[in-house]
Amino acid sequence: MSHDKTIIWRSSKGEVIACVEKNKVLRENLDEIRQICQDALEDAVLMGCDEQQFRVVLAELLDSLANPYPPEG
């Protein structure tokens, strides 16, 4: 699953993030997050947890992330 290679990252103003290194870091971060989430899902299912409940909890975790930086403006 490497759909992240087709993501065109944009700034909050809509400008394309064209820096190769920034795109590399973003891609690597997504790859790491994907693998950690996959491992956690497999662990949960193997331990008898409901897959859908795990996915809901994971989505709630993502929704709870806070941006520590003030908005640009």
C-alpha cells in the first residue's frame, strides 16, 4: 500500500510542498505509522479484540492529536 507516494502535500495556504527532503520525511513517517498501526491491529485481533472497535479507537486517537504550533496568519 504505497498510495502516499502520490500524495501532493500542501501548506495551509494551499501551496505545494515541493521540497524533496520534506516529502521524503513525510513519506517515511506515514510508512512507520502504517506499520505500527498494522502491528497493533494484528496484536489486538490475536488477543481477541473486535477489529471494528480497534479501528474506532484508532480513529479517535487520530482525532485527539493536538497541533502544538499556532496557526499561520
